[in-house]
Amino acid sequence: MAELVYRPVIGAALTLFKALDLKIDTQGSENIPRTGGAVLVSNHISYLDFIFSGLGALPQKRLVRFMAKDSVFRHKISGPLMRGMKHIPVDRKRGEAAYAHALDSLRSGEIIGVFPEATISESFTLKSFKSGAARMAQEAGVPLIPMALWGTQRIWTKGRPRNFGRNHFPVTIRVGEPMEAPTDEFAGAITRRLRGRVQELLEAAQRAYPVRPKNADDTWWIPAHLGGSAPTAAQVREAG
């Protein structure tokens, strides 16, 4: 089926990223299967993460259908684009329909993108993972593909103004090897193993990141445990 919206949106995004002179470093894209269904699972630190996660699959010529909160689909600008790209709206009060939609897509050979933390991590550390990704992979009989993003929070994240200046920001994308999701294993156990894989990739992305904060005012995007001034996960919970 022709992708009348998705491919032009990718082209527009790549043009924007070139104009911003983003330095995108992607490793592990060969772990994305060229054919067949899979659940792509990433950490979530920016409003733009679905775009960068999708870029990680492009070298394998795959388009990722992301599960996203339904409010994005109701927006007058993003809504038509999200529907045109065949992403999947999720009503958090009634998630059964989205889950069934995702299963159908997986069984038909699509890659479904999931952010199992459900919301952006304001501490830029991994939150707990919901088990939906593991359960979908089990039911559809497809692998889980772990991924980590780093640097995207510097462009646009929760609680910070957008920064679409020509700042030459690096963005690091790491894609891990496929994980099986056996049907004879508890989804919770698979989810814990998956989270561990994403954590390893996140730490690798952080180590590979080529720049450090310019000064004390520029440490907000670094997690507290790495010496930055981002709030800890506990502080985020207390503020919420």
C-alpha cells in the first residue's frame, strides 16, 4: 500500500534535522528485521522520540507504527498526520481497542513502536516499564527490539522550551539485538529483562555522546546520578 503521508513526513523531518545541523549517530539498525512483525521498544525523554525511533528503522527500509495517546490524534495539525502515517491511538481508559489494533498490525507484518514508560521521563532515567509490549510480542509471536535514545531531550522535552535553533546538537540512537518473548514465560519477567536491555543501551548511548554541558546552566539535560541538575525520579514523583 502506498505511503502517501509517512514518507513525505520523513522527508520533511530529515530536511528539518539537516537545517538544524543535528549530528545523528545511529548504531544497530541491522537488528531491525527487514520483514515481518516486531515490537520496537524505546526509552522516552522527548516529544520527538517517535521520529528518532523511526529513523533507527529506516536503514532497513521499515516504517514503524507507533502507539500514542489519543489526544495527539485529536490535534488539528498532528491528528491528520498521525492517522495518515497509520499510527495507533491509545485511550488510556479503554486500551483494549488499541491493543487489538496493534496485534492485528503485528500479525500482518508491521513493526509497532512502544514507549513502555508511557510518559516522558523528566529525570532522563528509565522509569518502570508497563508489560504491554511483552504481552503483544508473546501473543503475536514476534520479537522485541530494544532501543535507546539520548540527546533528544535537548531539542524538546517536558517542562522546557523547544530549542529549534542551529545548535548542532548530537543525537545518539542505539538499537539492540532482537529479544524473544516466549509464551511460557511470564510477561513481567520478559519486561524486566527488556528494561535491562534498554538500560544497557541507554548507558552505551550516554557514554558515546560526544559533548558535555558547556557550563553550570547547561547541566539540566544530564541525570542527577551522572552529575547533572535534572531532577531525580523521586523528586519528579514528589512534584507530581
